[in-house]
Amino acid sequence: MKNYLKKIPLLLALLVFVFLFIAFIFLYGKINSNNQEAEQDATSWQTEASRREEIVSLRFLLQKIADNKTELESHFIKSANIVPFFDTIGKLATEAKVENEISSVDTGENNSGLIVGLKASGSFESVYKFLTLLENSPYELDFLSMDLHKLTTPDVPDKNKNVVKIAKWEAVFRIQLLSFIP
């Protein structure tokens, strides 16, 4: 019986060892499973955080370019709103000190752009200044034709009551507005 009693603690130690080994394997597997889930959660969190940062930066960019968008849209004219374009022509004529008249308005072939016929009269310098202002207007214009000729010279008295002849010029423009949206 003495021999049998010596083997019981060995068997008990072996059973505890096997039980602890199985518990170790089970807990090790659980820890690995939890680590994988944590890594997946971390990558999904990083993805979501970067997506939110991109959204914030896009909102900031949209706010930043809102003024530029408004300015860009002001260079294009929709068919329902061509009055500001004609007002701009009138302001340019006033600035250049010419008398202007819009003689024709047409949408052109295949709605390729708005074609406007203009007559401007005044001194050569003012007609030339009007042409320069039209070329530098915020709209994209294509000058299809221009006819510039000298009209009769009226007699104009100056301050000393002398008669001075001032040449009056007339220009007829045919302009295509390329930034027209039909």
C-alpha cells in the first residue's frame, strides 16, 4: 500500500497539470480570438476616423470655394437670364462714353451661343475703348465681325465760339457669347 500512496500525489499532480494545460490552451485560444477582434475593431475605427476627417476637409474645401463658384457661375449666362449681360454692355458703353444700341439677338445655329448685334457711336477713342472693354469683359466673347466707319463730321462750337469739327465714328459689332447656356 505504501507504493500506492506514493503514486496518488503523482497522479493528482498529473491530473492538475493536464487540467491546467487544457485551461491554458483554451485561454490562449480565447486571447488570440480577442486580439484578432480588437485588431479588426481598430482597423474599422481607423477607417471610420479617416473617412470623417475627409468629410470635414471636403466641407471646408466646399466652403472655401463657394465664393469662387459664385464668381465662376457669373461668367456663364443661362437663356432665362440674359438681362445682366445686356446691362453689362450698357455699363461698358457708359464707361467708354459711346452711344450704343443692340440691333439684334439670336441664339445661333444649334444653340452654339448667343449672337448679339451692336452699334456703338462716338469719338474714335471712345469706340476703341468700348471695344477694349468688351474684349476684357468677364464673359467669353467671340467677335464674328466688326465694321468701323467714320460718319459725317458735325460742326461743334468750342469755348471761344470757334467752329471745331469733331469726327464721329460708328462701329457695328457682331458678337457671339460663348459662355451662353441654352
